[in-house]
Amino acid sequence: MGVVKGFWQHTNGKIYAVQSDTLGKIIGGVGPLDPDDLHELDQYDYQPAIKGWLEEAVACHKLHRINPLLCK
């Protein structure tokens, strides 16, 4: 099964890199990240430690995918 990586922004403005499977299940993440110093998504060390928090934030509609290039 494949892996999808992307940047997500919380309603509080903080940005996270999130890794999920192709069915949308979150595997891990990293953050919060400095929006002025984002790296390529493959350069982050995704950890399952914040997985539960990310899942809850998505379920509460507080976290959404972003394209940081369009946010500047």
C-alpha cells in the first residue's frame, strides 16, 4: 500500500506534515513547523506519537490540507 504525505494547517495557524496511507488513515506526522522554513515532504521524520492528536483534529474539522505555495 502506498503512502501519501502533505502539509496540513490547524485552525490555530500551525502547520504539520502528515503521512497517511492511500485510504486516508493517518500513519504519523511532525510539527508544528515554521511556515517560513518548510522542507520537501520526504525530508521529515514522521512519528506516530502525534497520530491520535492529528486524527482528532481532522475529525473536529480543525485540520485541513494546504498547498503552502498557494498560501504565500
